[in-house]
Amino acid sequence: MTYHGPGQLVVYPLLDLQRHPYKKDLHWYLRCIEEVVIKTLEEYGIHGERDEINTGVWVNTNKIAAVGLSSARWITTHGFAININPDLNMFDSSIIIPCGIEGRGVTSIARELQRQETNVKIHTPCITDVAEVVLDKVEEVFRVPVKSGDHLV
């Protein structure tokens, strides 16, 4: 089951992995996608990391970004979703088990920023702000210029 809802930034890059500077390698693509998310989180002072077994990006034992890959003839059609400020009750494990991984939780940029500053009201970035950072990190990680349209979200 895949859930996308308000408060998530969903990014599905459409890339032809047969073309330079990409690689015809879905594992490489997965690691690049995770790196984009990790570098995006760094901009907000959040330490995201990979898991040896499960895809996505994690903060401690909680998933902050889900990654789902698909391609046809080496053209990618799926990508990732970063939890910025969603209703985390939607990931209640009594209803669904997020990503089918038992014993792990889900978090968001908002929740992690709040944990960092317990006595101060934290400004959670809006989806458009995070989208701008993601575009910069896609350019950096994939080493290609990115053009955005008039509307990012």
C-alpha cells in the first residue's frame, strides 16, 4: 500500500538512465534518490540515514522519506515522498504497517525540528521551500541542471 497525502512532498523524477550522466543501474538510482533526501534534510539540521535492509531515509528508527522505484526501458517513473508536516496518525500501525516494516515508526521534518528545540516554537518549512531545496540537491547529486516550471507543487 502506498499513501500520499497532505504534508508530503512527492517527487517522481522522469529520467532516462541510459543517457549520460546517469547509469543504467537501478541500485545506483536508488542510492542517488536517498542521497538527495539526506542532503535536503541536512539543510534543516536533521540527520537522515540509509538502512542496510530497507529502502528510504530514516531518522533513528523512523522513516522520514519513502522511496519507490519503477522503470520501463530504463526510464524512471517513481521516486520518493518526504514527510514535511503530514498527519502522522495516517501511519497508525494498527491500521496499516508503513512500508510493510513492523516495529519501525514514521516521522516528519516538523516532528524532528520540534524535537531539536523543545522550548521554542519551530517554523516548519512549507512544501514549496522544501521543493526548492530538493531541486538544488537533485542538481548536485545527479550533476545535471534542473529547470522548474512556474509551479513546483
